[in-house]
Amino acid sequence: LCENGDIDENDKFCKVRPVINHLKEKFLENSFNGDDKSIDKSMLPYFGTNGSCQRINKKPVHVGCKILVLAVQYGYVIQFDPYQWAKSGKQIASKTRWELGEMVVLCLMKVLPPEVNYHVFMNNYFNSFQLLVHLGEYDIRATGVVNKKKLNKCPIMVDKVLQKTRGPIEQYKTTNQDVCGIGWNDNHAVRLIESTSKLLNQIISNVTIRVWVLLTEWIKISPNIA
């Protein structure tokens, strides 16, 4: 474990950081190849007094430390890092201003071997339009639900309109076809963006084209929702 003289006061897990780093190294060494990756949060049971300990009643594990996890589709963990509030995402050397969830994705993904066509799945805590564009520059595809504020002003209908009818969807794509945005009504309004044409090709039929231009160009690929 960590020597008292080497403690990082900004790290709430400094005492066990050598163990964490060793596990991360071994997890990466023994990981098997797979294009599909998933990034999410997991709860590690813990009832001590660590400042990062949380209680979340809706989780299967109610009390513990939240862990940020990068795993393959079979559940094998490749990389992880304990959640430490704003200190969780390490600063990335970039001119782009990244939010915490986006920085977590970049930090977890940067340890993977390059020149592999990865496809990462994530939820709206991590996902954003600018993150998908950035990952696309490194040939990394991404898919996930997204907060409407992170859509780069894609004109998917507002919640009140989208929720009028259950089932119909509204779809947009950027003119260079790098990003597709989809909105539909389930139990509530859902928005999803992806940077691969796989899902796009499975969904689209009888498309209607209309161009919309703002910070980027979006093309509408579904009729208006009644």
C-alpha cells in the first residue's frame, strides 16, 4: 500500500492507489480483443468513512463507492477508476473544454491499443455531440442516449411535441453523415446519437430529406411527427 510520505491529499483513494494501478495494469494485459466497449458507473459495496462513499437507493448495491468502468460486451472490465466527484476526470490536454463525463470517457479510452475500430456505448452522463465528433477523428465509433443540451442544437422536437404520440421517431444526420441523431417517445422522450451508419441503415426507410443549418449541417431523414 501507499507510504504515508507519498500521500496525494487530492486523491481520496491514495492509500490503495498502488493496488488500483496494479489491477488496472493486469486487467489491460489480460483483456481479449473486442470492438464493442461499454462505459458506465458501478457500485462497489463499502460501509466505511471514505469521502467518496455514496448511498443510492435505486441501485442493487445501495451503499458503496461508485466506480467508473470500461468493459467489453461480455462484462470483462478493462479499465476502471473510483468516482471522486469533480476530481474523477483528469484534465485532458486539449483546446476543447470537456465536461466531467466526457473527460472520463477520454481517460478510460486512451489506454486501449490504437488502430482498432472500437465502438463504445455510453449513457447521457458521458455522451455528447462534440465527444462523438472527437472520437470519430480517431476512428472510434460511439452510440448512446444524450441530454438535449448536448445535441449541438440538433432540431429534434422538444419533449412536449415528441411525447404527443408513443412510438414515432424523428431522425437527423449531419451532412457528412458522421453523426446521426434520433428522438422518439417511450415512457418519456428519448434522444440518441451515434457516429456510425450501422444503426442508421437498419432504421431508415422511405426517407424524406430536408436540410437544416446552424453550427453544423443536419439533414432530416424522417417525416414530421403528427
